[in-house]
Amino acid sequence: MSTEPDPRATGSFATIPVRGTTYFRASAAVAVLIATISVYIVVTGVGYGIWDGTRPGPGFFPICVGGVMTLLSTIWAVQSFTERGAREDDSSIPDRRGALHILFSVGIVVAFIVLVDVIGFVISFAVCAFGLFWFVAARRWWVAVVLAIITAAAVNALFRLALNVPLPVSPIPLLAEWGI
Amino acid sequence: MNGFDQLLGGFLTVLTPENLLLALLGCVLGMLVGVLPGFGPAAATSLLLPITFTLGPTAAIIVLAAILYGSAYGGTITAVLLNVPGETSSVATTLDGYKMARQGRGGQALAIAAIGSFVGGVVGLLGFVLAVPLSNLALAFQPPEFFALTIFGVALVAGLGGKSIVKALISGGLGLIVGLIGIDFITGAPRFTFGQVELLDGLNLVPIVMGLFGISELFTSIERHATTPAPITVTSIWPTRDDFRRSVLPIARGSVIGFFMGLLPGSPGAATSFTSYVVERRLSKHPEEFGKGAIEGVAGPETANNSLSISGMIPLFTLGIPTSATMAIMMGAFTVNGLIPGPLLFTQHPDVAWAIIASMFVGNVILLVLNLPLARVWVAFLRIPYPLLYGFVLAIMLVGAYTIEGSAFNVAVMLVAGLIGYGLRKVDIPLAPIALTIVLAPLMEQSLRTALTISRGDPGIFFHSPLSTILLVGSVTAIAAFAIRGVLRSRCASAPSAVDVLEARAERKLPWHEE
């Protein structure tokens, strides 16, 4: 558990250069990534056509946006090297358990994307909800099962029955007959 | 028929059992989500947006407006009873609200906040009705004026939305990049679709904002293990006569401050509530009580905050320009329901427009009625272990994203947007400008290209009309001013302002970290 006080909350700001910190490395990496994407947009925009007879072509606006973004991300990258700030290095990096929870959550969402059109909405939702309750919420497996079933049933009732939202059903005929 | 007659018609539309029930439902849902620390109106509205898809335009916007108020007040409850602002605009409330709660006067603080919010909302609405004729002015706008207006909006939003103008502009640029995806509206050529059919119509705003604000907030909330502190118990809620007497003028001043600041693109909620706080402290006969439980320190900021949330809708309704991330999400809700917010809304769908305005008043009344007796209920919600709430909220977001178009593609968009949003938070890039520019991108590109087509490529067209000239010069001036402010701030980094310190506390979401 983080018990370190935020330097800004305590008023003890230190004007340290952020260079060399994880924050700096992340900022520099994101700035370079955005600059690369911006250059790609400019180049692709040129391919779409800048001018079309008497009017701007489809590439005109992308070139404008990409050009400005290239300039801004370059300024940001330069600023990163000279920035002085009151940031404790790694103060906002997830702890091990937090990182695991985030990764697991991402995996759950990906699993839902893969499963929903294969085994139907309700079952895939229940499986994902079970995963969240069991791993992230740290409930006992049978509690997680009960919670997942209740949540899936409630969601099904709300969206399919109350709001008439069409949801994909299971390919298993028996389950499909029940509308799940 | 004048504005007030049309407003009366709006009330007749809204005051049906069904719509009242929907407004009540929206307030309750908004408050439930709003008491989740970190879940401000933008995240709450994006989370609950999918449940409105099948309701029809009027009902959907009624529910969303109610969710907006409910979530804003939910943040006030946590600010007073937990010392945790739901969003930065509630930070000022923690200063005296929490101190009042520790003195056993949390109920009075919540009651005054509710009354102030109600008055601020009503003042905001009256101003809204008076401002509706502005939409006729906007009907005279030509492409150069619209382009200049979008640039002005982006400049102010970027300047007011973040500590670094460069990062805020980059955020705005990212939204424009997202807006490039899809078929070119003039030539029909696909752009940046990478051969994917799903991208031909562009990316849907809703899963993007759900990811940017909702998913990234969820990930941030579980990145470190911590416990939720127990909220302070509420006993008596009715303010004393002295409380009322001391709150009258702060509420009146807060209404005016909030109303005018809400008209600015960027809707600086934190700046508005702090402005009100500072004004009250300066005008108070007993400034030494501020920070120790002065009721004026709750009444003014809370009133200003709610007045701002109403007046922030004026640019959206009259000009079609959202002024904050929450307004961008509202604009998305309009679009999903086949409505185009802006000057034409009042000519093409006056019944809907006035019903929505009337529903805001009704929503404020419902909030006032709900807030006081049910404060204990909302706080009890916080006793549910957060990881369990996390599981529920993420599961509901899966459903929400899927049901937007009955497609897993939008779930993927939400996830990617969430991861990008989480990453951008880590490098201090504000997220609000992205949501705004995704919405503004089509209008900006269309007006730019149309204007240049009319002028056969002469950029001087943007300076032919005084209005577009003023807006463009104002944009450049604003960006330059914000850049200079940023430089001065960085040179004074060793001396953080009170706002910096308080915002830092808000950003750290203290309930998940023991103090």
C-alpha cells in the first residue's frame, strides 16, 4: 500500500530535472511515437492529394493536422529534456498487484471480444464477470459464480427484455431457445 | 412565442410520469456512479450513456442531463464526508465541507451544497432561456466563421484544460487525428481505414469516451492496493438559521460567477469553484474561519459549480460547440439520437430542445428532494468493497460498449481508447481536449475546405469578416497567453499554489491510499 506522501500535497516541491526518471522516459517515448504517427499522416495525406483542381483535396486537412502535430510533439520532446518539475519518480507506477489486475482486466475484455459472437452474449458476459469477481475482487470462487450469474441475468433482463436491445444468443440450441 | 412560453411547452412535455421517472432514474444512477471517487460527470455520463440508446431523443437527453447533475452532486458527497472530491471542481468543497463534517455538521454542509446547487442551476437555466436567441446569430455564420470558432474553441479548451499548453494542444490534435478516420465527405475516398470496413464510417465517439474516461479511470483506481476510509456519519441535515443567513450572498455570487465562467470553452470547473471560494473568503467578515469549516466556503463553490454545469450547455445548444468533455459526450448522445446540437436544433426540433431545458429544471428539483433525505444511502454505497464495484462497473461497460451497435468492434475500440487514455494520464496529457476535438473535427475540416473552395485557395477569406478575424486573433492571443503563463509557472515550480496542492490531492484519489 502506498503510504508515501505526495510532495505537492505536503507542499515540499523539489525542482529536480525530470530527466532520467521513468516519467521522462515515458514522455520521450510518447512524444516520439506521436511524432512518428504525425509524419505518417502527412506522408499519407500527400498520397490522398493536397489540392483537387480548385478545391482542397482529401489530404489537405490530414497534412495540416499531421504537420502541426509533428511540430508540437517535437517541442514536447525538447521540453522533456529541459523540464524541471516536482515529480517523484515512479510515484504513479502501478504496484505488482495493481499491474496484474490491469493486465487481467485487459485479458477479460479481449476474451469477451473473442467469445461474444461465438458462444453468445450472456454466457461470455457471465464468464468475464466471474473472472473479474474472482481475481480482481478476490471473492471465493462460488461467490464469484453466484455474483456473475446474478449480474448476467440482470444485464440480460435490462438490455434484452426491458430495453429491447438485440444480443447474440448461444449457438447451443437449448440455450438459444431460452434466449441466452 | 417567446422563450418563456416555449419553456412552458417544454415543461408540459417533460411533466409526464414516464419522463419524471426517467429523470429520477438518471439522478439516482448519476449519484450512485458519482460517489465513486474519481468518477466525475464525464466518466459517469460515458459509463451510463448506452442505457439511453433505445429511449428516444427527448427521453435520452432527459436521463443524461439527470445523470450529469446526479454525478456532480455524488462528487460533493464524497468531498464533504470523505475529503475526496469526485472531480477537480469539488476540490474547493473539501476545504470547509470536510471540516464541517468532522465537527458533526456534514449534513448541514450537504444541505447547503444541495440548496446552493439548486439555486445555481435555476439561475443558470434562466440565463440559458435568455441566451437562446443567440442561436439566431449563429445561423448567420458562414464557413470561415465556423472554422474560426472551432479554432477558438480548441485554443481555449487547450489553454484552460491543462498545465502545459503544448500537451493540451497535442491532446486536441490526437482528437483531430481520430476524426480523420473514415470516408472523406467531399470525394468519398476512404482515409486511414487500413482496409477495415468498420472504419469507413469513422470511429464512434461513445466507445472512445467510455474508454478514455471510464476504462482509464478504472485502471488508475486499481493500480495500487489500498482501502477505502469509512465515511463520516451524517446525523442532522437541516441547516440553522445562521447557516442560511451566511449562505445567501455566497449562493447569489456563486450563481453569477458560475454562469459566466461556464460560457467559456474549457468549462474550468476547478477554476470556477476556486474563484468563488477566493471571492467569498475575501468578502467575508470572518475570513479566519475559512479552511476550518466556514459554510460560505461550501455554499459559494457548490453553487458556482452547478451554475456552470448549466451555462456550459449554452454554447452547445446555440452554436453546436461543446465546451467540455462532458458536453462532448452529451453532443455524442444528441448525434446518436439523430439530433444535431446547434442553432438549427431550435428551429428543427424546438419541442425536443425546450423539453430538455425544462428537464434540467425538473432534474434540479429531483436532486434537491433526493439529496437531503438520501445522503446516508449514497454514502452506504461506498461501504461496498471497491474491487467488487470495479468488477461490476467494468462488466457493465462491456455491455454498454457492445450494445452501441451490437458489435464487439466497439468493445475493442473502448479497450484501446482506455489503454491510450491510461497511458496519456501517466505523461500528464489532459484527456478533455481529445473528446472535444473528435466532435469538432468534422465541422473544422468541412468549414476549412468549404471556405478555401469558395475563395479558390485564398486564405485571406478567414480575415474578410470581422467576427472570424476576431476569433482567429483571439485564438492566437489565447495560446500565446497560456504559453507565457506556463513558462512563468515552471519558473516558480518551487512554490506551489494552493490550487496546485489541492489538485494534487484530487488527482491522487485519496480513498484508495491511506493518508
